[in-house]
Amino acid sequence: MSEKSVFPHYPMYMATITDAIAKGDLAQMKTLQAQAEEVLAAYGDVPTALQLLKIEIAKAEAAGG
């Protein structure tokens, strides 16, 4: 699966999702839900992976890397 087939035409940012909620645009909310689920399926839990990455960076920096 290519990145182009996974990522929506605009970035999956929290602001995009909260704007759709604020507008009450049901169609847009459903579209964003489907796109977010595709991103999660393709890339998994990015926030957890980011935390692990930060820990490894800190370890490497502490070791003088």
C-alpha cells in the first residue's frame, strides 16, 4: 500500500477533526473517521511509538551518542 493511498488529501491533524465536529458536518466527520481508521490500520499507534522514540533518543544522548 503506498502512502498516497493511505493519507487523505489534507493532513490528519487534530484541528481538522475538531473543526469538523464544531461545524457539525456529519458527512465530513464520517469521512475523517474512515481516514483516521485507515491511518491507524496502516501505521498503528503513532503516539506510543513517538514516546518510545523519545525514550531511545534520551538514552542515546545520555550515552554520549
